[in-house]
Amino acid sequence: MSSKAVAVVTGANKGIGFAIVRALCKQFTGDVYLTARDVERGKAAVAKLQEEGLKPLFHQLDINDLQSIRALRDFLKEKYGGLDVLVNNAGIAFKVADTTPFAVQAEVTLRTNFFATRDVCTELLPLMKPNGRVVNVSSMCGASALTSCSKELQERFRSNTITEEELVKLMEKFIADTKKGVHAKEGWPNHAYGVSKLGVTVLSRIQAWRLNETRKGDGILLNACCPGWVRTDMAGPRATKSPDEGAETPVYLALLPPGAEGPHGQYVSEKRVQKW
């Protein structure tokens, strides 16, 4: 078993994930795994970073496939005895002009961005070593989706006692409401990506509370963050930040020093805790 520290970044063959791997390769003392659903694209991304003199490693990961997640889990357990840094970056977004029916967009977007990210956490969080760092890449779209929800939904999402089960039911309700064509009447915004990232931010708060109860004293810090508006395939060429600039806040949270007491369970943008 390797005594090295290990970091994993999901959805990392391009965009912000790729930039996060690049920065971790320069700053993290340990092995850094670039993961991607497509093996060829993942290996091509690793080769690109190797040309820059960096030494990322590759492991296949499709966050929509439970077997793929568990294969990574078993590999990390066997080779490293756990995990030091997990950056949940993988996600999807439909383009504004996409004509796919909204109910389909809602289901596909939430299945990946919320439910699959939750599956990764369910399988990998138990592997986190003391002083581990978990970063769930969320979005300002999640914060704006929250303010566009009905007052009742806002109260539920902001509650300090909301459980993971309650959150899952709310996310499932959004999908069901879009299928029935009643999501607006039920208090939801017309923004599937925003709702998916709202779910990620609230999930991060719940996960942090649970760590406080189950791993008290282990110094694990878990946060959600917004990388900003970044020039990627997802956000388009007009965005204000480069991928490397977008990686700054996630990497800052991934590399919080041992013994740091926070941030934890927060939503962080531009390296600052934001009001939720």
C-alpha cells in the first residue's frame, strides 16, 4: 500500500476539472488522479499535462455508473488505504437554445449533477482520511435558483435541520413536477441546472453536519463552491474567467492546511464564504 497522499478530481478531462488537476499537480504533495468517463479522452488529458512536466495519474470514473464509482473506491482503499482530497467537479448543463423538453432536461441534469454526485459522496466520503478535504463544485446558478424558489421552498432549503432524505425527496419532486408541467405553480424556478446546483450546495451543508457528528476531531473540511463564470464548453467563450482562474477557489478549499477549522459546510465564492 502506498503511503502517499492522494487526490481525486471528477470530470477532469477538460474545463475547470482539468485546470484543478493542473493546479493540484503543482501544489499538492501526493498523487493526483484525473478521472473521466471516457478512457481515451482522460488519457489524452493526462498526456497533455505530462507535456507541461506534470505527473497526473488516470482512473476511469463515470459518476452515473455505480459500478464505476465502486471500482474507484476499491482501488483507492487497496492502493492508498483511503483518500485525502476529493473534488466533485463532474457535471452537465444544457445550452440555453437546446430544444429538449424541459422535463427531460430536468431529469437528465439532476440525475448527473445532484444524484450522481451524491452517489460519489456516499461511496467515497467514508474513505476520507483525517484532515481530508472535500470540495463539491456548485454554482452561483444554485444561489440564484434558491432566491427564485417560493418562500416555503426557500425556508426548507435554508433549514439547519433538513436531512439528506428530505433533500432527495425535494429533488425528486422537482423532476416529477416538471413532468406534470406544474413546477412553476409548485414554487420552482424554470432552471434545471440552477436547481441541481442548489441541491449540491444544500447536500454539502448536510454532509458537513454529519461529519461533525460521525468524525468529530478528524479535521475533515467539506464545502461547496462557485468557480465563477468560466470559459468552458459548458459556459461558452464569452465568460469572464479562464479555466485556471475558475480553479482557484476549488483548489484553495482542497488545500486548506492541516489544523484549519474552516470554512466547513459553507458555500464559498472568490475564496470567501457567501451567505446562504
